[in-house]
Amino acid sequence: MNRRKKIAIVTIAGLVVIPLVFYSLPYERRRDGCIQCRLVKRIDSYCGISITREIPNECSQWYMQTHPDHQHEWAKGGCTYRRCGLSVEWRCGGEHHVFGIIPEMQKAFLSSCTPQQEAQWFELLGSRKQEDCEKAEKMAADVFFGESTPG
């Protein structure tokens, strides 16, 4: 076999084998979010090694400017995707109620609140009672769509 054929075979084998090896390694992706500021934290794990990336939005930037001592309160913010070889798995559910409110809506609501109203709103949102969470969502939606003010 001449040198050109050997190089071609090795190149083709590499183009097939390397992606197969990479694809067979365990991989997981999930998103968490801060309940208060809505900063998104994306976590990608390759073979147990995690790479975290924070993704700001309008609400998170505003909240961190207006609440400089803010400590993130992370909560599950969506589905978890796992892959290992040909096995693929999605795990969904258990998402915090705050993720039913878009960040722009939360910013509009919180920017019109007093500190006491903000604390009460987060208390409603963190409640185990469905009706409390729905009340908090409605309060934010009403302000966002101009139907009322928090006070």
C-alpha cells in the first residue's frame, strides 16, 4: 500500500472514530436560575467535569445594580439533558414557579415595588400553595400589562 492510501485511510478512520469516541462520553446539560435576579446558570458536564456559564438578562442586570448585596438563590430552571453513547435522557419537572414569569415581567413588577412589597411577593412565590404562586404570577402580569400597580 502506498503512502497516499495509508494517509487517506488514517484520515477517514480518524474522521469516523474521533466523533464516535467523543459522542460515547457522558454529557449532561442543565439550567438553573436565580429566583431573585433571574440570572441563568448553564452547567455543561463532560465526564463529570462541569463548565458553568452565567447568562445575564435585562432583569438580572437591573437587579444586581439595584441590589448590590444580592446573594444568588439558585433553583432548577428547566429540563436536564443527559447523553452517554446511544442513550439519551430528558428529565423535566420540579421547576420553581418563578420560571413561569418572564424576566422582563419580573423586572417591571419589582421595579415598581417597595422593599416590603418585594419581600411579600417573593414569599408568595416561594409558597408551597399553588394559589399563592398563582397570585404572585398574576400580580407581576398585571403590572407588566399595565392593568395595576403593586400598591
